[in-house]
Amino acid sequence: MRQEIIHTYMTAIGMVSICSDGHGVTAVYLPCENLPTMEDGEDDILRQASAELGEYLSGRRKEFDVPISQSGTEFQMEVWKAIRAIPYGETRGYGEIADGIGHPGASRAVGTACGLNRIPIIVPCHRVVPKTGTGNYAGGRALKVRLLTIEREYR
């Protein structure tokens, strides 16, 4: 596997950095997140991811087609797959995700898996919310609310 590269650019939500290993997106860094040190560059994956993110933020894209390279425990992979299945403009509770993947009562573990998701927006963990309020988000609550608002507006 080749070394990851990172591409940082301005979006409608601020500076975003996307990482690729040449096979898929490995990480998305939202505004105000600390960036890892890696080679700056661009490849077909990063160009596709950048274009799709722009389309998403303008309401023209409801699902991402860019390949991803995500690794985690079996449980985390199940959670992230379930999150990707949440339709655009909808939300699910942590408990609903846990029940849906056959782990009733594991809502806290679902929350932990959401927090470990390195590919936010593309793996839309912003669509997972607690019973009350909006919950936490890597890019901050205000960004989570903004993403949910974009989706409601363009649904």
C-alpha cells in the first residue's frame, strides 16, 4: 500500500482536508481539526472526493460514490456500514443503530464508533443523534447542525 497523501482546500464549510491511500478515502479532516503530517498531493480519489463533497454541500449530491478505505473492529465496521445506510435528510438514534446491527443495548459503543469514524460526511455520522439534542461531532455541534440543516433544506 502506498503512503497516504492529503489535499486541503476551501469548501462551503471552511477548510477541509481529505486523505487518500490511492485506493480510497482514508480520512476527512473538518475545519479546526489538527492535521497529521503527510505528503500534500492530489490523485483521482481526492479529486473525486473533493468534487462529491462540493456537490453534497450545495445539495446536488445525496450519496457519495467515492471509494473509501476504512478499517476498524468488526463492530465498528458494522456501525459505519449502518450509518452509510441512513438516508439523506434523516437521522437515527444511537440505540436504533445498535438494535439494527444486532447489538441491542450497545448505544454507547455505537457512540464510540461514531467518534472513531475518520471519514465524516462521507460516512455520515452527523446523522446519528441522541434521544434529545444533536450530540457531539468531530467538527463541533454547530457544524453537525449545519450539515443536518443542509440535508433538510435539499431533501
